[in-house]
Amino acid sequence: MIINKIKGIYNSLTKRERKVADYIIERAPDVIHYSITELANWSEVSETTVYRVIKKLGFTGYQNFKIALAKELSEPSININDKKDLFSEFHNKICNSLNTVYKNLNKTLLEKVADKILNSKKLIFFAVGRSFPVALDSSLKFAALGLAATAYSDPHMQVIVGANLTNNDMVISISHSGYIRDVFKSTQIAKDAGAYTVAITSGVDSPLSTVVHEVIYTTPSDPSENEFTHDRIGEMYIVELLYNIVISKKFNDEHFNKLKNVIKPKKF
């Protein structure tokens, strides 16, 4: 999906390339009618700059890009309620975000990562800031399955733990942007120690995506949004998918009934 990928690679673009990206995001219905010269003029950049952006999006030519963009724009978005209010707009945003993630899912990769989770001696989650609650919840989910799952947010602890991992262990690093230096470095150390590393991020070609064995992409936020308003719906959705795939491969009702009985005395 072109608009989705533009947002994903946005942080890796140059200042002039971002002018092209911004124009495509904001005026996509117009762009499909433009020649490369017209798009360059409207974006106030050279044709060479436009071509670089098109190439980074994975297209060999401008015409192929326009055909793909036109096809994408013809697909209807999900609108649950036409009434413009805060709740319906937020609901539509979440639904469209999850729909985008689902359309781009690499199901074979998810199966592979789920198998790695099941066969890992240790399952470690790295994240900082607002991504850490997702990592912590993830570790608790898998710990409830009897797996040795732990989440770390402190960068010093991350590198200490990472340096002591082996090829029997696994690290899942969660970063919405993929540009957080601490998570990148901690993941790199874990990989160098032999651990199997996976990134859950929206940052296409981000530093984090280049250092891991596998990348599972989520929905990138609009470049115009403040980073503190970016949601983590996509990351939570991916973890939920992995969790349920793991359950389907090995666990049954007996396991969860046992947990239910253990927790029961702790409730009023």
C-alpha cells in the first residue's frame, strides 16, 4: 500500500524528498493525473528527486507508481458512522489502522516467529517509552503460557541481558518509529550474542529494521501527527496475533483452566 509505505519510510527521506511525500499523502487523488514533471513542479523539487522517492517506494517507473496509486485509491476505506464526531472519527481511525495491518500481514512470517517463540529458552522484549507497556503486556501473556518471558525498559539492563543471551534465546523489540537509539543498540547486542531477533515497528527501512533477523510491520502514523499522539494499536494487534498462533500450536483449555484455578483464590 503506497500511502502506508510513504509514511513508513518518511523518516528516512531527505528534506526535499519529504516535500514529494507530503504532496502525495495530501493530494493523492490529484497525483494520479500528473506527469512526473507536474508532480515535481507542484512539490517544488526536481524530477530527479521525485524519481528517487518513487524508487524508494519500490517502483521502477513513474507510470507503474501511478497505476498502483490509482488502484489503491479505488479501494473503499472503512467508515462505521458518517456522523462527524470525536468517537466515530477515532473508531474509524482504529478500524482503518487494523485493516491496513491485516492487508499487509506476512502470515508465513508470523507462523515462523510463533515457532521460534515456542522453541526459545528465553523470550525477551525490549522497548522504551510508550512502547514499553505493549512489551510488558506481551511478556505477561507469554509468561502465562509457561514461557520464560520478560520485558525490559531500562537501556542498561537491556544491554546487560542482551549480551548474555545465546542462540537458544529470542528478542522481540518493539518501537513504533524504529528510530530509538537505545532499542536499536540493545537489539544489536542481543543479535551479536546469538539471539534470534524480531522487530515490531512501523518504520520501513528504519535503523531497527536493518539490525534484526525479521521485521513485522505495523501501521505508520501520519507524518503531520505529533509523535506523542501516535497510537500503538498496530503493535498490540501483532502481539495478539502471535499470542493466539502460539496458543493454537500447543495449548488447550486444560492449560487455561489450571491458570483459572490458581488465580481464583486471589479474587473476592
